[in-house]
Amino acid sequence: MSSSFISINDVGFWARDGFVEAMQLCLINEIENQKLDTIEWINNFKTELAMQSLPIICGGMSMLLEEFLTTNERKSQIVKLIDQIIDIIDSTNDYITGSNLLSMRNRAMTILLETNQITVKNQEEFDQIVNSSFWHASDKMEKYKDRYQHSFKLLKRLINGELNTTSSSPENYWNY
């Protein structure tokens, strides 16, 4: 599986694309759960995260942090969502599962359809897009939930300015 560099101003961390997609999907899900998509920039962020979660460019996924987290207030709002997601991952066994992430992916693709970001001919084509991720084949993901949780902790540290690693730094931030 390919990896993407998640960064703000050239500081960041490498993450496998499956972790990046999970971060995107969980953020979309939590934005909707908290009904924050009534805020214009968050709604745009949600839609763009959905677009980024399409498997178009392996190793080229983005969290769009520089584009959307342009103020401390915005950063704080997303960090609060990340904290909630970390807590959910920690307290439940059915959040980081293939079936739940596939459901979140279905919702992300529905957002793209509703906002005319993608068009499909029929339900079969839509289902093909949704199932082009590996989530449908993922069972027993719960044994890796600590790794997914760690990816959110890295994302939080990045947004808070607590990381100083660049794309050429050793990847020792995955040692936890």
C-alpha cells in the first residue's frame, strides 16, 4: 500500500493511504455527527475530504490542512473533532471496522454525488466506486485500532505545531 505525506508548511508525517482515508472518513463522519457542516468552511472541508478519499492517486492523498486550517479557531475546531474520534476509537470496538469504514465511505461518495462532484450512470457504478476501497474486505481491523488511533494523535500533533519532521525525516513517529 502506498503512503502519503500529511503536512502543514512542509512539516508532517508519512502515513499509509489506508490510514489517511480512515482519517478523512472519520472526520467527515464526526463533522456530520456534530452538525458542524452548517458552517460554510467546514462543509467545504468535508466535501473536499470526500473528494480526497477517492482512490485516484496512490501516494498522493491529502488532508487539505493548509487549505482549510488557516486560523487558530479552525485548527481548534478540528482538534476537538480529532479528540472525539480518538475517544471513540478507544472506547468502542465497532468503530474501526471494515464494515463501519465502508459505511462511512458510502456516505462520503454520497456527499460527492449530492454536491455534483461526481456523476454516476446507475447504482451499480456507485457501488463500484464505494467498493473500490479495501474496506469491504477488511475484517479483524479492530486488532489495529491502536494504529488508527495513533494516526489521529499524529494529526493532532501536526495541527498543534508539535511535530517537526519533514518528508525526509526518519519515520520513528510510528514507534509508540
